[in-house]
Amino acid sequence: MEVRLVSHVLRSKPTLEGAGVRVNRAFGGPDLAYLFDPFLLLDDFGSRYPHEYLRGFPWHPHRGIETITYLVKGEVHHEDSTGTRGVIKTGDLQWMTAGSGIFHSEMPKPEKKRVDDRDIVDPEVRGFQLWVNLPASDKMTDPKYRNLEGSNVPQAELDDGSRVKIVAGEIKRIPRLGSVKGPVSDSLVDVNYLDFDMVENTQLEYTVKDGYTAFAYVVDGEAYFDPKTQEPVGPKSVVLYNYDGDTIRIRTQESRARFLLVSGKPLNEPIAWYGPIVMNTNEQLMQALRDLQTGEFVKTKATSFDYIKY
């Protein structure tokens, strides 16, 4: 066992996306794409103030990537140009393969709850969207949606009382369960996506595949991600690991820590990126833009799968 060290710690940057939604961008853009390969972008979006998110992300295209939308709180109303529509609610995920082309809108909304025979509106929305690059051989694959209700994402409690949700990948040595795998296993890129909630004064060891890119994004609290440093990392920061070693070791002290732990197999391919379209060459980008102008961007209607209870 060799423990990986941290190569970079990045503080997310506030920015505006869509029609004026406040997001905290953990990373994203061509300058960092090769560093995080196969991951392109991670946004932490939402607010407790509706005027900061209600304008949403109106109609826009995607090609050449997958997007994973994970909603911690609130609702996101989704619709695409072929008539596919739905609502992601608290705890739900949508794993979308844009492939050859999707034209859609994503609109955050406050969540309505029924409490004591009254309708209560909770104004806070918070979620994460991760972009995963597709290999050249699958850039123009047929688009697909995978819809996961929160109850369909397996959760497990560790020996120390910490908890983990497994969206994709596997975690081993779970008390009474042994190994637990996430429901998404058909991504075109090998991706592991875990949501940890660690209690105070505990230590986690997680095995990462050799050569895979791995990073953690701190949602709440703080933790120590590098065994050789005494500096904790707090909320809205991303921790990128180097490639040497097969084990990630994370510990907490006085504070709990909730973080996303993500790893994936690098593609090691050229990247040509323009807005929501990511291809391998500039010629492919120009073709995508021509398809948008001629109305030929969406090649086929996306299939949609609702995962059954785990």
C-alpha cells in the first residue's frame, strides 16, 4: 500500500452561469482539463436566495461529454428539444450522456414540501454538476439519460459511524455488507463517484486504481487530505491527488467533513473545447457549430432510464 499525496488544492471561484445563476466553480476550462483528465468541470451551484438561481440554465447544447447533476437540496426542472422532461429533487441524480448532441434546459426551483397539512416552500437550492469527457470513439454516441432517485443510490455506514453514498464505483469492507457498488456501471468512462460524510476524529482509507485521476471536493466541514501536511482543507475547495500510490487517506479532527470523492481513468486525448461542446479537433467544433445553425445538431432522441430501487 502506498498513500497518495496531494498535488494541488484549489479554492472554488464564484462566477455566473446560464442566465445569471451564482455558482462556485471548483475547476473547469481548457487550462485545467489535462490536469483533471477525464474530468472537465465541477460546479457547486445554488443559493438560499431564489433571485440568485431562478433564471436558471435555459436552452443550450451539449456534445462530446457526460454531465452528472447531483442535487443536495431543492429541485431542477429538466427538458430537452425532443420532448424528454422531468424533475430532479433533493438527493436525486441525473447522469446524462450528451454524445452526438442534446439541446436542453435546466431550471432550479424551490422545493415544495407538505408539512402538517400545509404546503411549505423551502427557498434553498444546492447541487453539483460534474462534466466528464468522452473518448474520441464515443463522442458521437447516441445520447442517454440515467435518472436516479435518492432512494435508489446505495448508502452504507462505516464502523466509525461515518456514511457514504455510492453513485458509481465500489467501496469495500462495509460492515455487514462487504462490498457495495453504485448503480451506474455503464458510463463510457470508468468513473467512481462517492459522497462521504465523515464524523469527527476518524480516518478513511480508500483504494484508487493505478493511474487514475482522483480528487475530493469539500462540501461542508474540514479534513486533512495529505498525510504529510497539518493544514486542513475547508468548504468549497477541491483537492487533486498525484498519481503515485494506490490509497487515499483522509482524516478528521474536531470537525466533521462531507466531501465528494471522485476518480476516473484519464483519456490522454487532445481536447477542443468551446462552451458546452467538447471535441478532439477544431474541425469537429466547427462542424458542431454548423449543425447548430442548420438545425442538425440533435442527431437522435435520447433514451431515458429510471433506475429501480437498489
